[in-house]
Amino acid sequence: MKKNDLNSLRAKTVAELRKEAAKRQVELSSFYAKIKAGQEKNLKRAKNARRDLAQILTLIRQKELLEQRAENKEHRKREETEKSP
């Protein structure tokens, strides 16, 4: 995956990234089937496909953690304002 592709993925939402990850997972499984059948000789494509999928899953996790951190900060602020008289 090129840097421009990765930057465009960073701009997507978590739901869009999940759809992209599911699509890549299907492509990867069909690619493995082609390898087993002897139809595909370029094994480097499998390596790149796995890497692309891992990058997408990493972006999803990063976005989830950022959302959690934001929610925790809001929760702490609310607790502090409720405790102070």
C-alpha cells in the first residue's frame, strides 16, 4: 500500500475501514485458494495483501483507542465538576 493510499484510509471512519478490512480479507482468502490450486505464482502479492490488511486493522484500533480516550476525558471532567461544590 502506498503512502497516499494509507493517508486516504486515515481519513475514513471506523465503519468504512471495517468494510475495507472485510473486503481485503475476502481477497486474501481467495488469493490463498489460487495459490493452493497452483493458479498464482507471485507469492509476494500475498505478503503485501497481509500487510495491507494489518495496516487497516491497526488504523481501526488506533481510532477506537482515540475515541475511548476522548470519552474518558469527558467522564473525568464531569466527575470533577460534580464533586466540586
